[in-house]
Amino acid sequence: MKNHIRSAGFSTGPVDLDADSADLVMAVMRAPDYLEAVAVDRVAIDGDDSTDVMISMLERAPQRDQVHAAFTNATTMAGFNVIDVEDFTERTGTPLISIVRDAPDMGAVRDALGTRFDDPGRRLELLEGRTWTEMSGIHASWAGTDEAGVRELLSLCTVIGNIPESLRVSRLIASALGSGISHGRV
């Protein structure tokens, strides 16, 4: 794989559960650290539109044909707006890699879904269908590539630490949009 591949990172900032929607930010970067595009859209809080909105944002990006991977922080946006990782990859042809610092506690996830939704069905199915693999201090779940591909993409797209730069930058922008200033760990 070339050293200067492009990746897209998707993040929502702080979520106000009393609001109807939240900002979703996409940052397209050329590895390792060159920002090429930023897009902002909205997704419903606890909705089911994150996959479609992410695909729409990626399709509108001028660099679309050169984006080799997409990264998300976990597999949900804006509360429990669950990303269909497989559907994203099938519809775009782009591998999607979700990253978390700690493996999800599915018992706690099931409990939270049960208190927020009368029928968590599809959300729970999508979340329980993910396998998380520990690598370099994070856990990753993916579609559209294999573990060796994930490790290579993480290596190419990460400058400092263990978070790919496109994801780190999208998270900083989303955080600033939500609270006026970026803060906290990605």
C-alpha cells in the first residue's frame, strides 16, 4: 500500500439527548497528516440514519475515489444511532474500521438499550454482531479488509499515539462544534 493514502474519519461531538440531532463531522486526510477536506452534516439522536449520512458525506467528497479507508470512534453516532459497518463497506467499497480504547461491555450495552428503547432489535443485532480485536492499545472492529490490512492502515494513518489522524481531527472538530472548544481524549 502507498504511504500517502487517504482516509476519512467520522465523529459526532457531545450529544444532548434532549436535542433531535447532532453534528456529524467527516475529515479526509492524506496520510500521515495532511488535511484535505472537512464536511459537516446532521444525524438523529438515537436514530437510524448514521450509515446513510456517512455514505452521503463520503460520496460528496472530492477525494472520494482515493479514500482507502474510513474510521469511526465505536460503532454508534449520536447516542445509539448504530452504524451498519457491513452495509457501509458494501455500498461504498471502502473498508470501515471502528476503534475504541476498551472493548465494549455488551451486558452494559444491552442494559442501556433496554432502558432507552422498547424494542432495541436491529440496534442490538448490529452491535452484538461486531468482533473486537485488541491491537496496539486499542480495540478495532472492521469490514472490508482483514486484520493485517487494519494493522497496516492504522500504521500509515496514525501520527502520534494509536488513533488515526483523520479520526482524531474529525473528533476535535465535532467537539468544538458541540461545545465551542475541542477537549478530551479521542
